[in-house]
Amino acid sequence: MILVSTPSVPAADPHGPPPGRESVFQVAPESELLYSLGADGRRRHIHPRVVKGRFWHARRNLGYALIALFVALPLVPIGGAPAVFLDVAQRQFHVLGSIFHPTDNLLLLAFGAGTIITVFFVGSIFGRLWCGFACPQNVYLEFIFRPIEIWLEGQRVAQRRLNEASWTWAKFGRKAAKWSLWALIALAMATNFFAYFVSWSGIAAAWGDLASHQALLGAIVAMAALIVFDLGWFRDQMCAIACPYGRLQNVLTDRDTVIPAYDARRGDPKGRPRKGEDRAAFGDCVNCTSCVQACPTGVDIRRGLQLECVASGQCMDACNAVMAREGLPPGLIRYTSERELETGERRFWRPRLFVYLALMTLAWGSLIVMLAGRGQALVEIVRSGHEPFHVNASGQVVNQQRLRLTNQENEPQSFHIELVSPPGAKLVVSSSSSLTVEPAEVRTVNIATEVPPQAFTNGQVTGVYKVSSNHGFSRSYQFPLLGPNR
Ligand code: SF4
Ligand code: SF4
């Protein structure tokens, strides 16, 4: 499927080039220009007309639920820590009561791979539905920032008039109120975002002692500024030219992907019959352009699916309202697939979905298996010292090691280590180190294994260690011990 980009307002653009200046449409063909580009090459800001139909209501409900989730995750405690707390400073990642460490990199790998393949899978089925319904960019823009703008400046036409009017105190007051409210909300959003990394208690401490937390506060303010820039000014440009997910659509979608589409066979020829003209000579599209006016990215979906379309469904709400007024059935613009539109056949399964599904099963399955086997503790034995081994005064071969214990529970655990094999060997645990480990703590203990020289074959023997805890953890570990080559 090829997505095209075509401007909806060609020659009669009110932002057309000044006399004597060349139109960009003379420089590049219309089909290669963005909707948001005026004929003089400057940006045309899009002011969509909000039509509160069933897709708008579905998006709004889902959007508010997602915002509530975003706020709740770093706020609601589970197992003594926020539900999601990515504590980079302590190198501990709290997720729904479990604690992860940088050493859990295989889990992270499986999670990352699973997420990417799932994006491919969902994108192939639903196209940009994610963009229109769940992407933070559109959720916050359409249901927080835009309603404030409409409240203070009115709907589409009033906004345009205000922008074109000369500056007065009234205009200044409205603009200042709008940008100030946006800035406050952006500050709250940025603070909420950083709470995922420093927790709300960390944020409270920073506000209580501004002088000692300048880096964090500076980062929050910088992020708030970026949010205001994006949701207040950049807006549809993010979806049309900056977002990598949008750029991927050409490879993710095919003829069976669900897309917003205009039914040309039903709608064309467009137009409303004049007095005396036969209604039957026209299609259902009355050429009212309500769908174009409602589109948050300025798309005229009647020209086919285009790169800027974020599948918001706003054109469908607008057109369904027109159809209802005209006494015609809804769905002239609807979510469908190219194949269904052309042949009436709906096909879900195709080879690429099987491939994605197999890869997803592999990635998420590995993650589940690793999580299930993760247990209460992570134990690692590594070699230490400057030499592979040395022989002590009593003739025993000594291997120096480090025992690293990670408590993956939410309560302190006391660990015990014993040497099971080889026979006659002895384990020395450094007396200065405690084997009680706090929740999420990583404790390193120096140990030494003393082995009779006759236990070695070809300079090696396998040591078997059993590590147990007062919480029922018990596991055996093997470690290659080095000695004289006999
Ligand atoms: S809203 Fe419907 S009827 Fe009006 S122009 Fe768009 S497709 Fe045609
Ligand atoms: S064309 Fe329709 S579905 Fe696509 S972004 Fe515009 S309003 Fe949303």
C-alpha cells in the first residue's frame, strides 16, 4: 500500500503567495506537498472542527483512562514501592511489585523484542489506530490542550479570526491565558513523567529544597517547554513529518490493513443536485467538506489514504452527521481495508501475521519463562584475586572468589552458603561481610575455597556450592576450581 501526501487547498489558498512571488505548487507537484504547507511555502496551521460523534467519544474515554493510568502508575504503591519506579540512581527497577536490576538484561532484551514485534503485528492489522486512539501526542492534544483552546478562543472559525485580527488587550489576554494554562499542564505532565524515575517523594524533596535539586528541576522545566512547543505549536507536524511510527506505515500496512477510507463507489460523483437536477446522477457525497474541516491533520480522505492520516475517525464522525441530516446511511467514510473496499472480501490472516505471531510467541514466551524461573534471589560466583590460585602454608590449594547475592524479595533475606564438593575441601567466608541482604540490595562477599592438591585432575576440579536462605531459597551452583596440573 502506498500512502500519498496531497494538499487539500491548492490554488485558492488564503495563504497563497504574495503578488510577484512564486507558488510552491509551481516548484513541486501538489502530490508531493504536505497539507500543512501553504502555497507561499509557509505553514498552514490546522484548526479542526471538533465533531463529537461515536469515534470521538470512544477516543475521549480511552484517552482519559490512559491519562489516569499514566498518573496512577508512579503514585499507587505495590509491594512497598510505586507500581512503576525506574530508580536509575539505585539501579533498581520496580514494576508491579517485582524488582529488576541491570543484571536482568536478558529480561529487558525479551521485553524490548516482544514490544517491537507486537508493534509490527498490531500496525499490520490496525494501521495507525494506535496514533488516533492511544498515542500520548494525540490523547493530550485532543482532550486536554485542544479543549482549552476552544474554551478560550472558540471553534475553528473563531480561532482563525482571532489569529488574523490585530493585537488588542483582549486578544493578548486570551492568548496569555491559553499559553499559561498549557504551561501549567505541561509542568504537571513533565513532573509526572519524572516521578517514574525519582518517585513522587523524590519530587517532593526536590520542591522542598530547590537549591540542591537544580538538575532535576531544570530537566522538568525543559521537558515542560518541549511539551508546550509540541502540543501548542508543532502539533500535526509531529505525526506528519517527525514520528518514526508514522514513517513505518508504508512497510507495515498492506491491502488488508484496517484504514480510514472513503467509499468512492458510493460517494462519487460528488455534489448536491441543483434545482431540477436528478439526485440519482450524484453519489452520496454532497461535497460539504465537513470531513476535511474535522481532520486534525488537514487530510482530505476522499483522495485516498495519506501519510498524514492518524486514523482518528474524526472525518467519519463528521460525515456520519452529514449522512444523518441527508437521510442517508452512515459509513461513507469508514474503517475498512483496501481489499474490502474494492472486492467486498475481508481477509484477516496473511503470511506476515503468522511470522510476527511466531516471533511474538518466542519473545513473550522467553520473557515469561525467565520471569517464572527468576526466583527469590540472584546468585553469582566469580573469580577474584591476582592469580588463578595459590598454595597456602598448610599445602592446600586456594581459589579466591566473590559471591554476589541479589535479594529479589521485598523483605530482608539471610543467606547461607556451604561447599558440597569436592570432598575434603573447605570454604572460608570473609568474616567482615554479613550475609543478610536487604530487599533489592546487591551484596558482594569475598570467599575462598581451600582444596587438597590431590583433588585436581589436569589442574581442574568442579566445586559445588549450595546457597540457601531463611525464606526457603535453595539452589546449587558449580564453579571450576583451578590448581596444580598433576
Ligand atoms: S463529510 Fe461526507 S458528504 Fe461531506 S464532503 Fe466529506 S465525504 Fe462528502
Ligand atoms: S483523514 Fe480522517 S481518520 Fe485520518 S486523520 Fe483525518 S480525520 Fe482522522
